[in-house]
Amino acid sequence: MGRSRFLYSRWDGTQSGFELTAEEVLGEITDDLLYHGDLNAALRRMMQSGFRTPDGDRMQGMREMLENLRRKRRDQLERYDLGGVYDDIAQELRDVVETEREAIEDRLDETGASGDERQHEVTEQAMAERNFQLDMLPPDLAGQVKELQSYDFVSQEAQQQFEQLVDKLRQQLMQSYVNQMAGAMENVSPEQMQRMKDMLAELNNLLDQKNRGEDTQQGFEEFMQRYGDFFPEGPENLDELLEIMAQRMAAMQAMMNSMTPEQRAQLQGLSEQLLEDMDLRWQMDQLGENLRQAFPDMGWDRQYNFNGQDPLNFAEASQLMQELGDLDQLENLLRGATNPGALAEVDIDRARDLLGEEAAQSLERMAQFARMLEDAGLIDRKSDGRLELTPRGIRQIGQNALTDLFKKLKMDQVGRHALEKAGWGHEREYSTKQYEWGDPFNLDIQQTVRNAVRRSGTGTPVQLTPEDFEVERTEHLVRQSTVLMLDLSLSMPMRDNFLPAKKVAMALHALISSQYPRDYLGLVGFSSVAREFSATELPEVSWDYVYGTNMQHGLAISRQLLGRQSGTKQIIMITDGEPTAHIEDDGTPYFAYPPEQETIRRTLREVSRCTRDGIVINTFMLDATSYLKQFIEKVAEMNRGRAFFTTPETLGDYVLVDFIDQKRRLIGGRARA
């Protein structure tokens, strides 16, 4: 076998071939998810707005697709005129009559030139009768066709024109009534007409069996063997066939609905005149009624307001109605899609015809997003169909937030924490645990191999899987316990402070769980009241639609949480408002703005209790007012904690750098001791 050869070149951004990963999809919705706290809504908004992939491809959003669909429909309605259907037929009938009149004049000229007065007199009388019949043709198209069918033509050419016109109209009507699924009919011979009736009769019989709850698959297969040439779409079962027919019959009905009453009467009369076979018309009417009952939401009452100038002939009008129906169906599907999985119902080939290649590719890729996220273990589908983050997904969200914040920091100043491997502040604990994402990869070879042998049995080679991995536990000599107090009052989103603050919370959780697994992180949200929440709840935590910043209650809960922990203890409080609420002695919340002295007094009392318990309070203030600055400076003076006056853009830098710097000082001080 010859050697494989590979050519390498520098990536310049133009090469293709890199697929979007599940982690990148989750990264795209991280900010939205953190802001609104709703995974399903975040996916839906991503579908609506679209985005650019890491390799530069544009993922077109459904909002843009819907606008393009509406624009295309508007362009068609403003361009065409349905009256052209009848103008075209009327013109062809006028041409037939004109050809016949010319033949009558020629016949009179011939007999006049012959010199035979008797023959000329008889001919003149007969031709006068023909002209009278032509003069008395009814004004409606159906009446003209009926009279001309019994008319004795003088002109063989005119008769041939008329017969061709009738055959063409009959075929167009039949094809429209059966939604162009009689495409194999090249003529409307009696044999073909009979075969059409047989097909419709068998199809109506299958529908009756389906309505009675009987199994129709075998009957459908036999039906397709006999009449498959009528249905070029190649439906695989009766339901697919009926849906195709219902869509197209609904399109034909939409054309009728869009006509003026006069135009509709013209078409109805024309169809009755051309499709004289009562059995065929009965079978068609029966099929239409069955399909209406089977597909009541197919848009049978849909109509369009054409106001353009370009006339349409009958075939063009039928085709345009089918396209408008497809536009409506695609628009309804896109508008009703609540998650990427719903897009699997889209006919990608038809979407490509209607919206172009870029939109079709975007729909195809978006339809795979939910499955990608599930397969990657990032989300889980519940019994009610809603999607939820898995523990792995929560960790990935935190890692995304941490990565975004670290991108803004100089790596030579902060860097990754030195405790990834054994070093200051670590010692071997001589116990192991199953590897979880985020753990330092200190693999215990002996236990890992033992797990693999226990799973797959003895023998070589030993096959390892990620489930076999066992890593060494390490014990921090310096343990830090932290509670993050997150302001959830309404002012946070109103001032665009909520997303940066929540992103910091996710990043801090990711940092501690991955780099400092022995540290403790508690989470407390506060608005008019405070409450503890777990890390698993953090991605879906949102702001409260209430006024009030109850620092007193938040500090009390944080102090209780830290009272059960060991090591150095701190509270990191992120807020944009002064204390305006507290808990009364009877347990009810009290709110007042501007802040009342009782609220200040109770809040500072909690600060004193935290200080007494050795808990340091570090406060990060966003949009700080002069009053808030004075209050926080008082807290720092009492507690010997620190106060940071920051902005949404720099909040993450301040919190992470301060946390890591404190950790380094603690570890370094203990190591030197």
C-alpha cells in the first residue's frame, strides 16, 4: 500500500470543512440563557435571529426568512392579475370566431365568383345563419364553449383550433382538480378519462377504509402499483399522498376564493361544461370533501388579493397558487417552531426553491442543534418536550462565561491557577474518585486499569473508556469558603447590569469547581427578600419583578451558610443599589425609598455579625450613587473588607482577579509558614 500524502497550508479563513460543534452552539446562546434564564427561549431566539459560526459562515435566522417569505408573496400579488386566466381563454375563443368569420367571407366570395346565382343564394343564406349564430354567442365563456361545441364550423382550421382549446382547458381543469398529480396524462382520451375515474374511486375507497380505522398499507401499495404514474412525488404511504393532494386541492380552492364572484362563476360554469362526465365530477367532489374532513387546517378558506398588471393563463395561475400555498405553509411552520427539533418537518428542497440555498442550509443545520446538544450530553429532553441543561451543560455554560472573562485579562498577569498540578497548597490525599469534567487530570493508573478490567474482563489489550478514568484526590491546605450575593432587583436589568453580574457568578462557580474543588461556593440572590439557590439553578436564575434591595436578609443567609463551613470565609456582594429593604421582626419584608434609617441600622447590624464571625465582605458596586458609596465605605470600615467601584464592562476582571490574588496570598502565606 502506498504512503498517504498530506499538504498543509496556513489557515486564512476561506477554507471550509469545519463543522459547528455542540459546545459552540451552546456558547452562542450562553449570554441569552444567562440573561433570561430560559434554555428553550434562548434556543428559540437564536433560531429567530441567526448568527455567524466560528468559521465565518452566516446562519440565517427565521426572522429574516419570514421577512423574505412575506416579501416574495407581496411581490407576486403586486405583479399578477388573476383576470388574465379568462382574458387568455376569451382571446383564444375570439381567435376561433375570427378565423371562422374569415372562412365564411371566403366561402361567399367563392360562390359569388362562380357565377352560379342559385348556389350563391343558398350559400349566402347558410352563411348568414352562421354569422347570426356567432353574433348570438353568450357573453360568458362557458356559454360560448357550449354553443361552439354544437356549432357546424365552415372553417376546418377554426374547428381544429376550438377542439385543441377545449382539450387543453379540459386537461388543465382536470390536472388542477387533482392537483397536478395527473401529470402523466398527455391527452384526455376516453381511456384516460376512465382510468382517472377508476383511480379516484379507489382512492375514495381507501379514504373510507382509513376513516373506519382499517389498515390501508397493503391497499395503498396495490393502488400505487396501478396508478403510481399519477403521483410523481412518490409518497410512501397513504397519509403522505393525502397530504400532498390536500395541499394542492387547497391551492386550487384558494384560486377560486381569490377571484371575483363573476370570475368564480365563469370558472364554475366552464368546468361544468368541459367536465361533462357526472361520475368523474362526483368522484372529484367526494375526494375534495374527504380531504377537507381529514385536513381541516390546510387553509381551505385562504384567499389572496391580486392587484398587479401581468395576466396569468390558467396553468400559470394554478402553479402560482401552489407556490403561494407553499409560502404560507413554510411561514406557518417557521412561525410555530418553538425549538430546533421542530424544523425537522421542513421540506428542505422546497425551502431551497422558495428562499435560496443559504436559507435551506441554515434550516437544515438548525434542525440538528437540539439533537447535537442532546448527543453531547449538554441538554436533556423532559417528558413534556421541554429542554433542560444537564450538569455537564451547566459546567459548560460556566466555562464559557469564565473563558469570555479571561479573554479580557492578560494571561501573563493572571494566568491559569497554579493548583492544576501538585504544588503550593496541595498534598496527596491517597484516595481516588471517578473523573468528572473540570477535575485536574491527575490520573491514577492503577485504579483506572482495575476499573477497565472489572468492566470488560481479563485479557490484553485492556480497553479503556472515559468511564474507567479515576483521578487522585488532593487536599488544599488552605480552604476558602465564599458566598456570592447577587442583586436580583429590577434595577439590575434596567441599567444593563444583570448579565455581567450573572456571568461573573457562572464564571466564579466554574473557576472554583474546576481549579479549587475543595473550596465552597454558596449562592444567594436578593431583591425585596433574599434566598439561597444551588449551582444547578444558577443558569435559569433571573431578576425579580419587584423593587427593593434587601442586603440585610442576604447577609443573614450568607452568614448562616458560612457558619457551616471551614477555612477562610468571605462574602462577595455584587449590587447596583443602596439598601432599601429589610426583614421585620415578624418575618415580613419592608421596603422604603429613599432608604430609611431602620433599614440602614438592621443592615449594619448584620455586617457586625459577619465581622464577629470572621467573614470578610467584599463589595462590587455597579453604577454607584454617592449615597451607595458612603454606605459601602461604612461597611468596609466596619468589616475591614474592600469596596470596588466598577462598571459592567470591568466587573468580571475585578472579581476574578481579586479572588485569584486572595487565593495566591493565602496559599503563599501558608506555604511560607
